[in-house]
Amino acid sequence: MSDYHFRQAKGADDRAPLIFLFHGTGGDENQFFDFAGDVLPGARRVAPRGDVSEGGALRFFRRTGEGVYDMADLARRTEAMVQFVRQRVAESDPVSVLGLGYSNGANILASVQFAAPDLFDRTMLMHPLIPFQPRDVRFDGLSVLITAGQRDPIAPAGATQALATYFERNGAEVTLDWHAGGHEIRPGEVEAIRRFVAS
């Protein structure tokens, strides 16, 4: 299951940062590819394509309703993604490993972190929704940016705050960036990502 179709761009050299890009529901491997090249020039970029179709919209795991996840499927696909990420990391010697995901892509990225907290150095979770209590693992040395909308009907503010608290409680350095809207990506989020990557 770890044989994802993916798009990639080579880094400037074997030590270049490596960034993984996870699209939202209905997106594909191209959704953030050019953006990442602009934000992190010279980095190696890897963007897997979700292998679950929901009415023709690509996702990374199944759900049974809005905000209701098929937990067995999530566990299987999380393990597959952990293997995929490890395989790609082993192909070079990156100075750092980053992840960026939006919506469903942020959810699979977060789930991968819960399962394998050693994989990433810095992650950017845009409008994640984790409607379950993850197991406590240590995230010492990890930096996390969470961007969210205060009126997001899909990823409620309370759930976003709970996720930020979870990461902080387990040793991560967390930056939480809010906008006044809903589930859409706004320009302020893009700027928050630029600042986070540059810091």
C-alpha cells in the first residue's frame, strides 16, 4: 500500500531539505508543488497522491461521514505513509525533513507524526481535524505550525486548540495562526508559512 503515485523535484544536492506535500480532499499531488518550490527553493519536493476516492475526490484515508473517520483504514494508511516517507528520506541525506498538509492532507500528516514522531523536523498543518485522542509520544525538537479559521465548520476551533495543546504537552514547539474565516486558505496563512519556513 506504500506504493503511492507521487510527483517529485530533486533538491539542489543530497543534503538539501526534503519537504513532503499532502493535498486536501479533491486535490492532487500538484496542489502545493509550485508553492513549496517558491517557499523553499532548492529543497527536494515529494508530493504523494491520495489513493482513496470519495465520489471521485482523492483522499488519503476513508471516512464514514463529515468528521467521522474509518479508524481501521486510517491506521493501515498511516502505516503505509510512514513507510513511504521513510523510503523517500533514505534516498538522500537531507539536512531537515518538513511536511505540509491541508485538510485531509494535514490529517494524514498529523497521523503519521503520532505513529512515527521521529520522521519530521518541522510540519505545517493547515486546517487539520483530529477527532480522536492520539497516544502520547514525545515530539522534542519538533516545530509545528497550525493554521486555522476561527469559523471553520469542518475543523472547529476547539479541536484545533486541542491539537495544539497535545503537541505542546508532548514537547513540540507550536505556532498557532488563526484567520477570521472558515476552511479556506487565506493569504495570511501563506505568509505564516513563509515566516515559519524562514525562521
